[in-house]
Amino acid sequence: MPDSATSCKFTIGLTFIFVLALVISGCVPKQVPINYEDINVEDILQQTKTNQESISSLRGVARVKAKSRYDDLVINQVTLLQLPLKFRLEALAAFGQSIAVLTSDGEKVVFKTSNDQVVFQDVRNFNLSNFYPGIPAELKTQQLIDLLIGKIPFGLWDEDYNVGFDKKEGKLTLQYNNFNEQNTLLMIDPVSGNIEHAEVNLDETNILKIDYTNFIKLDNLVFPKTIELKYLTYELSIKYGDLNLNDKIEDSLFFQ
């Protein structure tokens, strides 16, 4: 049997751990309830819209994962974007070797692999499955660029929208028809003004869902470093490492 001194030390140790746990738990900040009556919806929406419209270019590296019924893709992607339609996407294998390069000078698209090079004259309607196998046909060049640059594909809201609150999630909701007459739902954090979730009805039954997380602030611009898209059986995950916004990108980088 343990002696009384050992038993006493054991009891003191348990007491210390219990007290320490209480202290730590007491230090965890409690979530402050949102007073929806004090929220200025127009200010939040203007802040959100201004942020999205202020991003015109991106330079960075992303970890890209795509899953479809055709294939699973995992690459490191060197990403250069210049609105409205200039881009350079280079897929790198595990040890850094280039697998494929997709570039647009704003008018035509060049798709280059180690074995071949193909030029497409219609940049707006380019079939992106050449680079992302299985990507939905509804996502054209402009929508992909908007997605990669942290914006809402299919355009921002117009003046005709309905505002509500999802009190269970603690989010501001916005429903509207975009310029393509597609019904869109946005979920916005009422404190930060960040768009965290979007749903676009591409037809009567199929909904494209996008989640934006891991927000950072660069030069007074807010950007989601993690973007995840789901549509039918297709899933696309984009996780940026280092990146820069609104840098001047040399035009030569958008030509092969």
C-alpha cells in the first residue's frame, strides 16, 4: 500500500490539474451574441463588394485537388491572373517538374504539355477540362478566373436582392438573380463582412456550392486562401500558400 505521504502528493497533483483546467477553460473567450438590430446591412454589403471589385490580379502558388468521375488530380499550381481574361496556370508534379502550362493573353488560349501544344482562339468558351479533367462545362474561363481570384463566379449581386439572417449559423444571407438570371445565395459573416459560402442554381435542380475560408488581409484587401467548390460529382479544392494581390504582372508571362 502507498504511504500517506505518497497519497497526499497524488491528491495534491490531482487538485492542481483540476484547478488548472478550470483556469484554462475560464480563459477561453465566449462568443458574443450578435445583435441583428444593430447590423447595418448596406455598409456590410458595400464593404464586401468594394473588396471584391478591388482585386484585379493575383500571383501565387496553390495546392489544387480535383475529384471527378473521370480522374483524381493533385498538383501544385503556379497561378498568375490578370483581369479580365489573362492567366497563366502551370501544373507541377511532386518534385517540381512542369506537367502542363495553360496561358491566355486575353484573346486566345495556349495549352502546352511536354509532348504537344494546342492553340484555342475562343478564350471565353475554352473547355477547361483540358487542364482540370471533369470540371463542369458551366464553368467557363471567366468563371474560373473569378473563382481562383476569390470572387463569386457568375457575377456580383445587382440592386434587386433579398436580405435575411440565418440565426442558427449567425450569418447574413443574400438572395438575388445574377446577370445570367441564375438564382444565387450568399452567406456573409456580419462581423467581418467576408463571404463564406455561395450557392448558384445553374439549372432547376443542380446547385454549385462554394466555401471560402482561411481569410487573410493583404494591403487592406481580404482574401480567402482556401476555396472549395462542389457541383454534382465534381469537387475542386484550392489552397494557396504564398500569394500577392494587385501586383504588376509582365505581359510576356501570358504568352508562350
